[in-house]
Amino acid sequence: MKKDDLFGLHKEVLEIRDRHPQISFDNAFVSWFLRAFIVDNEDVAVEALKGGPSDKGVDAIYLDHDARTVFVLQGKYRVSSKPSAEKRSDVIALADLGYSLLSQERSGFHALLQDAEVTVKNVLEKARNLIIKRNYRLVLQFVTTGKVSDELRGEAINRFDYLSNASFQVFSRDDLVRLMQDYIEGASPPVPTISLQIHGEQLFNRFDQKTGISSWVFTMSGQDLGKLYNDIGDRLFARNIRGFLGNTDINLGMSHTLKNEPEYFWYFNNGVTIICDEARQITERGRKNLRVTNGQIINGQQTTRILSLRGDSDSTVLVKVIVVPRNLGSAHDHYGHLVGQIVSATNWQNAISQSDLKSNDVEQVRLERDLRKIGYQYLRKRQTKTEARRIAGNRYRYIIKKETLAQYIGACLLDPYEVRLGKDRLFEDDVYSTIFNGRPATEYITFYWLGDFASYISRGDIRRSYAKWLVLNFLWNQIGNPLQKITFRENFRYSYERYYKFSHEFKPLRSSIEAMFKAAMLFYRLNKNVKGGIFDESTFFKHKSLHYKFEKFWKSSKNPKRDVVSKRLKKFIKNMQGINTH
């Protein structure tokens, strides 16, 4: 990504404005920032908007009860590629508002609210009560696509640097370019600045002159590490290649140690690795802490989650913090590659698959976001079903696993032999780019529902399950071209999602697939005999280039199904063209 390239951000703002035409472009920008980096929910982000007349410089307020944090934002959306620097008065006004929210003295706060718009007044009152009475943390964020001088940035940040319950953050154009990279890579919303309490006195710090990477190694209380997840949640593991794996042998072993021999946990466990943008040692209330900015646990998710379930543990854990430099320009690609290598190199206690290694690929992240917009939960990371349901709640109608999607697309576009080699084969570099090639989300859905339909028809017959990928490949060759047209695929998705209503329209497709399975079985019987024996169905349908031979058979006089299937598929296409989605 180029230093001044915010094309992706502008596109996101335009899309939000299209979905919410009642808000201004400035507010669309603020809601994008909220959704991308704080709340991960567009409706909640739009609801948090307060910008307008008498808003007291407050464009949005979000009360994060899970993180016990009040976020107050002011945003400046500059569309010029060479914007001027922001005014000092605008930045300092937000800082002054922060002091009013933090102050125990109410007179200044009441004076501030005298002519405030009523909804702004009410939410500021609520925010102040949470900060003063319930010890919520205050995070002030000045966000702009323009520029902020280093002097002004430092002045604003330093005014809150000594406070443990508040911080001031400035995100200017260059910062947003970096944050967009995190957004594209799925590492958003970012983790707020956290303090890692050092257990004992031993602390090792290393700086590598050649790479610019700093590292810290120390011990943390297991209870403190588990609490970190309870306070921050799943965003702590955004750059991890897997989700929580549940009751694996490794995880059960950790639980056993924590229950019976917590004093040995430090020796038995591999520890936790955290990458971050910045780390500095501070002393708070006489205790040493490492204050970490934008931290991500890239190895040790299972450890952290198990510790969070046993909040009373007396165990200790080895922690390694790696500060990876994030320069602008071409270094973005290097940063992502380096982080990916660290992730894969440190996650070995639970076995890693090729599918795991691709879970944070940019295309996987994009696909997850785009499918979310149309009501699909896309599982790009390996995790338990319980974990997936917990994360999704009731927000999605359909759940798609990336491995299943890869099988369906691979069967359609590749030699079906490749699919029979196993799911991991489809995530190796030489075929991955064919399967996941940046196509629209609705086109991915077309492959998925077509594969789902063929799989459904194959159920209950083991022979059909072996022939399934060959049949799906042939089916795609017959109707793939019309299915890729925008109107056709939208009608196909709409009607398949409502199959109970459109089952009649799908009858020609169902009978065609049934006939293809019968033809595949006949094809097998005609070719199963070889010198030295007979192939069983499992072995026969695992041969390379079998789809070419099947196509030749299909066109031959030996196949009695050809003409009737051709007529039925034409009928199905006509049915889909006549679907009314309104």
C-alpha cells in the first residue's frame, strides 16, 4: 500500500453512506473508524454518532461495557490527497473535554453542557458517571485523513500520559494507512493499550540493531493473563491462525496441571508470544509493568483461554513480547510477511494444517467481511462449533467453513482428483490462488450452494460420496457459465436460501444431478476392470484426469442420460431466470 493511498478507506466510507444516506460523509467516516477498530458492528457504530450542531466537538461516543471503556471521538474527513495540517484548537478542545469528564469537580462539566444538544448532553452525563463512579477508562481519539504535526500530537498525548485511567490517541493520515493494513489483514478492532504486570524481578530486554525489533521476556501470573482475555475478548487473538480448540488432549493436559500442580505450569507450558507496535516498561503503584500498544497474542491462545476459565489459578506463565517496527510504504508487505512467519513458527504445540496457515490471508479476511454483509458467518479459523456459535450469536442465518467452500470450488474448477487428496491440499500455494481468487462474495456463494445441493443428493450412499466431486465438476461444466452471470447467481442464491418456497423450480436440477450420479456409477462399472484385478469405487474415483474420460463417456452412445439431462438443465436455467427477488 502506498503512503498516501486511502482508496480503500474512501470506498468503505462511500458504502456506509449508501447504506445510511441520512448521515453525512464526515459521520460515515467516523462510523467506519468505529466499526473497523472499536465495535465491529456497523449498526452500533452508526448509533454511537453524535456529530452535529452543539455537539461540543463530540462526533461519537461509544460505551464499551465489556472493556469498561468510554470512547470519545472527533473526526475530520479530508478527501484531498494533500490535506493541510489540523488546527491546534480542534485537537486541544477534545483534550479539554476529556479533563471535564475525568474531573471530580462538577461545575466545569455543567458549564460545558449548558448549550449542548440534548442527546450529546445525556450521553456525556452517562459517560462521566461510568468514569467517576464505576472506574471506566477514558479513551479520547482524534481521527483525521489530514495531518497532525508531531508537536501537537505530542502535546495532546502527553497531557494524559501520566494517568492510568485515560489516554489520548491521534490518528492522522499516515496512521490510517497503517490501520487500513490491519483492517485488510483482519487485525481489527485493535486491542487497546494494556499493562502486563511483571511477576517477580526477572526481565530480559533485547534490541536487534539489524531488524529494529525489540523483545521482552518475563513471567506473568496465570491469573493476570487469564483476566486479560476476560477484559478484552476475542480481538486479543485476531492475528492468531486458529480459534479456541476446546477439549483437545493438550488443553485437557493444561487444565489438569492447573488443577493439580499449578506450581509446575511454568515448566510444562510453552508460554505466550505477543506482538505489538510499542512496549515500554513503567512502574505503577510500586509494581513493574510493560505497557503494550496494539498487542496481539499470536501464540498461546489455548493457554490464555484455559487460564481465563480458572481465574483462581496460582500458576505463572512465560511471556515473550515482540515489538515489530511498522514503517510506512513497502514495509507493510514485509511486516505482514514477518508477522505471519512468527505466527506459524511459534504455533506448533497443537498441530498446524495448511488450512490454518491461510486463515489470516487477506482474501480470507475480505471474504469473511463481505459474506457477513449478506448474512453469512464464514469460519476462516479452525475452532469448536460451540466457539463459533458463541462468537456469532444469532446474527447469521448460514455458516460456511472455508474448508468446505474450498472443496466445492476445487471440485468445480480443478481436477476432482485434487479434492480427493484431502482438504489441506486445496490450501497449498499452487491451487489456493485458483480457488480463492478475489471473486465477488456472491459468486463464492454460488459454488457453495451448488456443492451443498450435490452433497445433499449424495448422502446415504457411500458410492455416491466417492463420485461426488466428479459429478460436481461435470455439473459446473454444464451450467457454470450462466451461474456466473450476476442476475442468475443472485436469483440462484435467493431461491436456494428459500428452498422450501422454490423447491419446484429446483426439481429439474435435482433430477439432473440424480441422473449424473447414475451415469457415474455406470461409468465405473464399465471401467472398473483392470489387468490384475478390479478397482473399488473409492480407488476408481481417485484417479487423475478422470473428468476428461467421464465427459467423453457422457457424449457416447453408452450413456442413456445425456439428452434428458440436457433438457432438464435448460428447464432449470429458465426457472432461475424467472425468479422474482422483489
